[in-house]
Amino acid sequence: MRRFDNVAIKVYNQCIMKKYTEMTREEQQKEYDVLNQRYREVCESGIHLDMSRGKPSIEQLDLSRGLLDTLYGEANLNAEDGMDVRNYGGLLGIPEARRLMGDIMGGVHMEKVIACGNASLNIMYDCVSRAYSHGIMGNPPWCKVDHVKFLCPVPGYDRHFKISEFFGIEMVNIPMDDKGPDMDMVKDYVENDPTVKGIWCVPKYSNPQGTVYSDDVVRKFAALNPAAPDFRIFWDNAYCVHHLYADRNLQAEILDIIEECEKAGHPDMVYEFCSTSKISFAGSGLAAIATSLANIEDIRKGFSVQTIGYDKVNQLRHVRYFKDVDGVREKMMEHAAVLRPKFESVENALQAGLSGLDIGTWTKPRGGYFISFNSMDGCAKAIVSKCAVAGVKLTSAGATYPYGKDPRDRNIRIAPSFPTTEELRKATELFVLCVKLVSLEKVMGLI
Amino acid sequence: MRRFDNVAIKVYNQCIMKKYTEMTREEQQKEYDVLNQRYREVCESGIHLDMSRGKPSIEQLDLSRGLLDTLYGEANLNAEDGMDVRNYGGLLGIPEARRLMGDIMGGVHMEKVIACGNASLNIMYDCVSRAYSHGIMGNPPWCKVDHVKFLCPVPGYDRHFKISEFFGIEMVNIPMDDKGPDMDMVKDYVENDPTVKGIWCVPKYSNPQGTVYSDDVVRKFAALNPAAPDFRIFWDNAYCVHHLYADRNLQAEILDIIEECEKAGHPDMVYEFCSTSKISFAGSGLAAIATSLANIEDIRKGFSVQTIGYDKVNQLRHVRYFKDVDGVREKMMEHAAVLRPKFESVENALQAGLSGLDIGTWTKPRGGYFISFNSMDGCAKAIVSKCAVAGVKLTSAGATYPYGKDPRDRNIRIAPSFPTTEELRKATELFVLCVKLVSLEKVMGLI
């Protein structure tokens, strides 16, 4: 298995422009006037763009257009176990979909996989909701215990945090570096605080930084000895095959957390999630959960009350279309060909516009859907707001932190996937402009 | 609107055979030996059939085969509001799907409808689960109150009861007659007991009796003044267009509960559910909930945390395939043409084999998916068990009652839809045989 050393997740800060802090007040004012004039022009140009979510572009959706034709005139609508996919039944999904999703997650055995509906978020929500109302594997329901905490590596995925918040779960920020979460801190919390019941992880091409958890980090997760018997790692492997580069040496691989947890004697400690939302269709893909057989049985009991089964026709459609994980990998290279120029265009514009100014750092991910930008402290909200006034909606500043509270008000998630290249060029120019303006205002003491 | 007077839901008991109770012991023994011999022959014939669920037959699934071809080569994958159905977004469903599902429910305005995924059961579960964890419209979560009760008209749908049971909700049996539930009892509970938070209803072609709620019953529901502000009627309109007869005079219509609740000044009191599970594909249809705008907003808040949206591609597929509610009605007549002979075959066999014996009564529904059979008291479990030994799996005796406990052990749900006509003929012969045998054992004091 190839791994890479995260050198990509570095910051670009070569000195080629004069720093605002080194300018005289007069120079600052002059620069400010120039930038402001340009900002007004952009505002008047009537740009309208929503870059708030990691949405695939139409071009990407078109890559799987054939999925909708897959079952056309198809006479055999039986799964490989003989079940007619159109009818009721098959609570755990059809065998071939369980196998495909297991393979996408890096080779998890199909018995440990449930193939579900169109949203992995929904499975995560259900896992928390069921834990809240019924408890995990015989442990007390979280609604009946005094306090529940989740650890949240930050910055992270806002929708994870929203689930915790919805269920009144206290969230604890865990700092990230370029190898993953601070595992000393994770270990300390998980092993000593029985109210810590979970941790949200995006282990590969993390949202928003693009960080890939190192083998050491994954092994440290597997080796945790939780104080709470119902502690679970919520391992959202959302970008498991979502590389931006075709060169296998640039493609990250992570250790199989299911296998590592088994080896470490904690087979039940992890729920792993993935979906084809960014492989086939964002709104109409397949999601899956992988976990131990004991957890599968626990979940199955809930499912048997909750649903008549997930959409097996769409499961069959996906398997017939992609054939196997190699088919998925091929498709991901087509996505990469669309996405990579967009990422590089943003990175180049940031580099050209901001390098040397010491007013921002950003990641250069090799996969996933986001670029993570850190402004000077206390500037993120103002930057996002300035972009919005000009017509470009970014993810809310703070959204990458629990409760929407970025303690340093500096992290901004950039989602380059949806806009066209031309829109992206304009939007990034605007973004650079807003970063400069707000930073200058900060340096000049105007905000 | 046409209604019918439920004369169909009568019992067939003309005297043409000698009753077991009027036989001498010798005659009983002779009859018993003959029946037993025949039972052994059937056992040896190697019949294997699962009639436990109301599953559509393959022939019925094939009626909507074209659904899978609908989007073949389709260039326009936008909903009528311009949203690309393949992408994220559209939490309440695409407008045309909301309109279609509202029309299927009898003309509910699309603003009051959310189009969801493939299982109405899942929406019902979610409504109970959300009420349990978060409460309804600002009321205390049910997990934080001492006690919650649901009223359960009986016999009823086992999966409703399972949801209540899963959440520790106490269920109270409410007797049904041929106009619907005993509304005096319902009113007494709902208006005086603030722990009563819900009632499960299948108002049209009820599961399992085929009962159609009368206008008077529907109006009495709408006029309820609940003691609990978060009391909701769970109105599972599962068989809203599921007529067995083409003659409009034989097709039941019920009052629109949403409209009646509005008129009565209780707009928030009802959640109405429906699905296309028995219109298109059982495992891959559309489900919907209809309710007041205030409830929609309450539900939307939960949905926004729970999911990225339901499968809009399948929503579009359904709308493009069926076009409108007239297209659905046409399809339902094709279903009726397949189903009606099966229902009539069972009814005829019951009539031929059991009439006059005073050992069973059954319904003759004009729609829905079931025939409800009442044996002599204390015989249902034995009959179902005898059928199972011979190779025919029926719905468990008791399943039509909360906690699986039929107080008189007499109700059996017959699901004629899935077997072929020939299988059904054999299965019904076996059923009649088992009813006779067990009844005779009862009369003879053997059980």
C-alpha cells in the first residue's frame, strides 16, 4: 500500500510582496484605496455564486449519466442471492452492494457492511439517534445518562457537529496537525472520561484540511481503551477513493481501522461510513456502514423496526454500472480530471495574490473536496461577509468548528468543485481581494 | 365523492354444512380422521410458501417495469424548479413529487407535503423517534416525560405497534367496527389523558380488515380536543388508491383529514403518510408525509440535521413515469386486475370450505392488501402453526395486536398478493383444512 507523507499539506508563504505590517500608514492607505476600488468593481460586475458546500459540478454529475440507463430493458432484476430488488426485504442490502461498498472502504468483508440509502449522513444520524434513544449494545441510552461528550478534531465537518449539537452532546475541540488529531489528548479524554462516547473523524483527505491520518494515528485510535463501553469512533471515510492525482504515489492510503481495531482487541469500537455521493450522484448514491458483526446485529435490530429496507434497485443499479471497485477507481480519475484544475486554479491564485503577505495560509490537498484557509486571527467572518456582499457565498466562517465558534476566527473552507473554471477564477480573485482588504483593515486598526 | 357503506365487510356464514358442535362424538372423530388424512397428504406434497407479508407479486412489480427505463437517455434532469435532481439539496423533495404525493392522498396542497425516500415506515419511525428525542413543536421530548401512550385500533398493522414498542410507548387497544375505531373510547382517552400522544390509523382499506373510516369517524377525529398539546394522529393512508374494483361505486373515498382538522381548528393534529410501495416498487418507491405548515417546519428542522435530502432522482423518475394522479389511478387498475382474482379465490375457498360451520368469519375487502380472518377463540395460533408445519408461513397469530397479544387468539391476517393463483389455491385449501382441524380439536376438547 502506498502512503504519502503529507508534504502537500504545507503552507505557501514565500516572500515576494511587501507585508502590510511593514508598510507605512500612507502606503497602507494607498493600497487600501486601490483594493477598495477593485472591490467595488467586482461588486458591480454582478457575480452570483454559491460556494458554501462541497457540491459536485454538473460536469461531474454527467460523468455518471450512464447510471440512469443501466437497468434499461434489463430482464434480470435479481440480486446475486436471488432476491428481486424491486420487492420488500434485504434489510442489510444486496450482497453485491455490500461487497462493493466494503471494497471502496479498502477491503472490508461484506459481512461487516450494511448497504443503505442515499446519505451516509443519515446513517450517522441514525447511529447517534439510536444510541440516544436505545443505547448501544445494551448500554444505557444516552438520553438517560447525565452527560455525553463527543471529541471533535478541528477544523472539521459542520454536519457532524450539527448532529452532536442536535442531541445536546457536548463537543470538545481536539487540535489537528498534518498527521491527524492530537492523539495524546484523544487518549486522555477517551480513557479517563466515561462521558466521552464518540469522536468524529474524516481520516482521509479530511474536511476541510485534506489531512490524511498517518498509520501511527490510526493504530493509536485502535489501541484506545475507552472508559465508556459504548464509546465509538465515528470514522467517516467520506473521501476514501477521492484522489485528485492519477499518480499512485500521490494517492493516499490509510490503514483499515476495522482491521486495526480487531487486531487491538477492540472490534466493536468503530463505525465506519462511506458513500458514493461524490462518486455517482450527490443526491442519489449509495451509503454504507462497516463495523463488527456484533454492532451489525445491534444496528439490524433497530433497522428492523425503522424501515422495510433501503432502496435495493439503486443498489443494483450502482453495482451493475460500476461493476467493482476498479470501475469506481476509474470513475474517480475522471472526477479528478475535472476537479484537479479547479483546485490548482484556486491554489495558484492564492499563491499569486497572497504569498509573502503573511496574512493567510492554506492547504494544498491531494484529495477530497476542500481547501482550508486560515486568515489572520479575527478576520474570517469579515472576509466571508465581504465575499457575500459582492455575490459569492462561502461556507460560514466558524462552520468548521463545533457550535460554529472558531476560537481564533480564522478558518475558511473553500469548496472549488461546483463553480465553472471561469466562475472560480472570478470568485478566487474576489476572495483574495477580500482577504487583503480585511487583513489591511485589521493591520490599520479599522476593525 | 363516492363512498360506500361497508356492506362488503360482512361475514359469510350461511348454513350449508353441519356444525361441528352439532355432530356426535363419532361424527366428529370421523371428520377429524378424514381431515387429518388430507392434511398429511398436503404436508407430503411439499408446499413452500411465505404469505406472511403484504408483498406485491412479481407480476405486479412487472407492471411498473417501465419506471426503470424512464430516465433512459433523458437530457433534462432538472426538477420544475430548475434544481438538478442528481445533486444535493431540496430537503422537502422536488415540487412535482410533492404535488403528485399530495394528489395521491386526495388533493393535499403540495406545500403541506414532504416527498421522502422509499419507505413511509421510515418517516413514521422518524416522527416518533424525533418526538422521543426532541419533542414535537417545542413540547417536552417523550424520553423526558414519565409515560407515553398510543392508542391502537385493533386488529391493526404490526409494524406500527413495533415502533411504539421499540420506544417503550404503552399501547392501548381500541376496538374497531365496520366504520372505524370506537370513537367514544378514542375521545375519552385523547381528551382526558395527557399521556396519550398518538393513535395509529389506517383509515382506508385498513390493515388487516379492509375497513374504510366513515365520514362521521373522520370528523370525530378532527373534532378531538387533546389533553396533550403534542398529541398527533398517525394517519397511515397506505391504501389511498388501492382499490380492488374498477367500478367507481365500489371504490372507497374518505374525507381529507388534513382539511377536516383545519376546519375543526386543529390543523397541527395530524401526520398523514402514504407511499408508492404498492403502486410502483415495494422496495424502491416514494414515501411522503402531509401535515400542517407548522409541523412541516418542525420536521424540516430535524431533516436538516438528519440528511442531505432524499433521493430526488427517484422522485423525478416516478413523476415522469406516472405523469399525474390519473396515471397512478390507471396503474392501480392494472394492479387490481392482478389482485382481485386472488382475493376472490381466497374468499370463494373460505366460503366453500367454511360457511355454515360457525368456526370462522372473514372480511371481503374492496381494497388494500389483506383479508382478516377470525377463528373461534383460542384457535389462531394453532391454525398458523399447523399451516407452517405443512409449509405455508402466515403472519404470526397475534401480530395484528400490540405486543403480539391477541386477547382472544382468533385473528389471522391473510395476504393473498404474493403467491401465484395456483399457489394460492393450494395455500387456501391448506388454510381451510387447518381451520377445520383446529376448530374440531377445540370442539372435541383436544386443545
